[in-house]
Amino acid sequence: MTSRTRLPRSASSTTALLTTALRGAPVLAALALVAALAGCAPAADAPSAAASSEASSTPGREAQHVEGAVTVFAAASLTGTFTELAKQFEQANPDATVTLNFGGSSALAEQINQGAPADVFAAASPATMTTVVDAGGVAGEPTVFASNTLEIAVPPGNPGGITGIADFGDEAKTIALCAPEVPCGAAAATVFEKAGITAAPDTLEQDVKAALTKVQLGEVDAAMVYRTDVLAAGDGVEGIEFAEAADAVNDYPIAVLSAAPNPTGAQAFVDFVLSEGAGVLAAAGFDAG
């Protein structure tokens, strides 16, 4: 059985013990014994082993609990990636639910500026985000989280014989473009202007997914969409890259909205996009922001 050292009951009894032990011994020996006895006694203010163990196991500041609905307005070109990110976010935060509203960035910005309830806005261009910032609708500063590049989408087999952006000025070709006020349309306009091409679209769509759908249905020979849309469509379309696309790379900003009903959840979702979301975005063909 393990023995337990009994501590001196008082200072006077300790002195008596020392007097007996040191009678006739040199002063240095007495001092040595005093030091030894002092070392055996625990310091009054020192924590016990149990207390030290408990303190060391105390967890640090816990992450903020996320709960409730988080409403995200996002550009149509983010449909696939944000649907996946919302699923992952909900798995990481079981008490939170993400509601996604996809559409043309300019239309979403207008809805936000008119008071539509939303927590987060992810736009397909800084210019579109600026319209919300200027209206006082953004809390803090938007952060660019990805970028995207234009690509030509054609039906499988390329029945229209599209070879490059010059075909978008050929009235014999049926062409779909995004409307100029939509980020994908503004980017296309920049490309055409720098290339000296006057585009002759047969239809102008309010978001990039609508333009892509025209190709998938075989209603047009080609559409100007994003590289990520071509990848997401799989075998439904074929993509044609063109060098001039480098003249109009679109940055994607994201921000918490100032009127967010759930600001804590909004910030948590933005942080999630900026961290775990990077891999999902890269796999979909987006470049880093």
C-alpha cells in the first residue's frame, strides 16, 4: 500500500523537529535539512495535479453556433457549386438550413436593393456587386472568391460549324448571348469590342443558364457562356475555347448583406465558401479569386 507523507501540523512543531535533528550539527547541515524539509511540503498556492490536469484539458473558445435559415442569392453560373456547398454547410451545421436563389446577377441585385430578404449575395461581377454596395446593402467589404472565363458552347457534333468568336458576327449562324446588363453579356461585349466584331445574336437571355439551355435544346448553333457551364453540362454540349476570352475574365465577389435576417449564419456561410469551398469551386473549373 502506498504510504502518504504527513505534513507538519504547525510552524512550532516544525521548529521542534529541527531542533532535535540539528542539536550539535554544524550550521550548514542545519540549513540543508531546513531546505530539504521545505522541499517536501507543497507550495500553498501551487495547483494540485488534478487541478492542473483539468485546466490543461479545458477546451479553447468554441466556434460560434450556427442555426436557422440562411438565404443566399447567387449568380446562375454558381448553381452547381453552391448547391453542393449548401449541402456541405448543412452537414457541418445541422441546425442551419440554406435556401438558394439563383438568377442573373443584375436581377438579383435589383431584388436585394428593393428589399428582398437575403443574407448573402454572390455575384458574377464586381460591377454588379457595386450596385448593392452603393445602395448600402452590404455589411463590410465584398470578397472575391473565384473567377471565371468565357467559352463557346455548341451542340454535340457542332452542326453549325462554329470555329471561333468571328462566327458570332455571322448572321447565317444562330447565336445566343446573355443580355448586356448581365455579367456574362457584359464580358462577351468586352470581348467582341476588343476583337472588332459586331455580334448578331438571335436571342438575348437574362442569365447564362438560359443561354446554355438554348444550345442543349439545339435551338442555336452556339452560345457564349462560361467555361464552368460547359463543364457542368457534360456530354450535353461541346466547348470551344478562344484566346480572346482572356480579355474579359469575370471575378466573383461575395458579401454578407447589411439587412441579413441571420447575420451570424451569413458570415459562417461566407467563411465556408472562402475555405472549404475552394476545392469545390476548383473542381468545377473556377479559378481562385
